Amino acid sequence: MILKNGVVALALLLTPACAACATEGEPADEAARVVLSSENTKMWHAWPLKFGQALQRSLRLLDEDEPEEALEAAKMYFILCPADEKSINRAVEHVKRVLEAVDGHPARANEFEQYALYGPAGPDGAAGTEDDVEDPLAQVSPEPIVPDGDHLKEYDAVIDRRAAVTDGWDRDWYETQKAFERLNCAAFTDAAGLLVEVLAEQVQRPHAPEEENWELKRVQQIIDRAQAGLGVVYRAREGTAAGLEEFRKTCLDYVVYGPPGKDQEIGTEDDLAPPI
């Protein structure tokens, strides 16, 4: 559903099968109420990743009294959801609920909330202080939306056929499609490689989100998509939303300036290490 103010609202509704398996008031009613939004960037778009499917799976597994498996799906939901504050907070609350179901008490759930929102340094942002926290889900593997097998090979073949008939500058948009499907499959390293290549290619092209020229806006759109995907890679790697914007900025700076940084001199303060 696209609203006139440029905010995309995504309503996640359980399928009839999942709704039927839920007990009264739990958890189908909750899923039907979930509405997530993501700010756009001078364009109308829908969040491309299947985070709603991860949430549905987690809710179903909770209802089936399989909390450990539900936690794997809940972690995937946190990783894949849009990066706006509202979406992140909803995902954190769901993971907390599942952790309490697994543990029978809220201790690890509260630790996850601190880590997911503030990172290892905790709310004070300073490492080595009393509120430092470790990732309580570090040993939990996120459940893929689609197990890979031959899926990605077949998916890539379809995308390549579509890309073959597009303009050269638009083919990178299709490469982001491949990357997003890898994110859905929890193939985060492969996705990162594709997204970095796309970003490096597109930043070399003239682009400007405020211009009327469609081609310039299209290039900016592809850059935005690559940046959004890299944010998901960051959450998968670090287990937190803290530092995400800094990471995306570092990725962009690295593909623009390389290791020497903006001053183009090695050994100075703005030198950059590869972010991935």
C-alpha cells in the first residue's frame, strides 16, 4: 500500500493456513495488526525483502510450541526488516517474545534489546563500561526464507534473461535483485559481493536524486538499493542496528575514494579499511 506522503506501509497478514493454526488471540491476531513502514528516497518503492515471511514462520512455530526454531526465524525477521526505527523496534519486540518463550525468563530478551539497539558498547556508547553487552544470538543461525539448493542458480538465469534486453546502466538494478534474493536465502557474503560491485559501478555514473532527468534519478535509485542491501548484510554480520548508517557511509566512501580516503593520501587520518 503506497501512501500519498511517500511512505510505504507494508501490512503483514497471515495466510489462511497460518491463521487457522493459531490459538484464539495468539499469534495470528498479532500478525494481522503488524504494519511496518520504510521511508523512501524521492521515489515510491516497496521494501524488497521477505521479512514478513520470516515473521509468519516464527509466529507459526511459536504456536506449534517449537520456540528454538521460532528463534531462528525471528532472527531472520530482525535481519531482513526495513531499517527505519519503527520496523526495527517491532522486530526487536518479537525476538524478545521468542527468547522469553525459549528461556522462561526475560534476562536474555533484555540483553538482546540492548545489543540490537545500541551494540556491544551499550546505551552509553562507550566500550569498557558497565553497560557493555555481548550478542545473545551470536550462536543462533537465521532461518533462510528459501533454502538455496538450485534455487539461486535458477533465479539468476531468469534475471539474466530479463537483464539482457535492458540498457547497460540498468543491468545493475537486476544485479541488486540477485543480491536481495541471496539475502532472503541467508547467503549474506555472496549478496555483499554483488552489492559492493553494483555500488562501485554506479557511483562512477552521474546521479542526482533532485534532478528531473530520469536516468540520473535511476542511478541514484540503484545506489540506494545497494546501500539498503548492505545495511541488511551489516545486521546479519553484527547482530545489531547500531552503527548501521556509519557502516553504509563507509561502504560508499570506500568505493568512491578507496583506501586513501578523500584526501587520496595513504597514512593520513581519513584512510579507509575495507568495510566488507
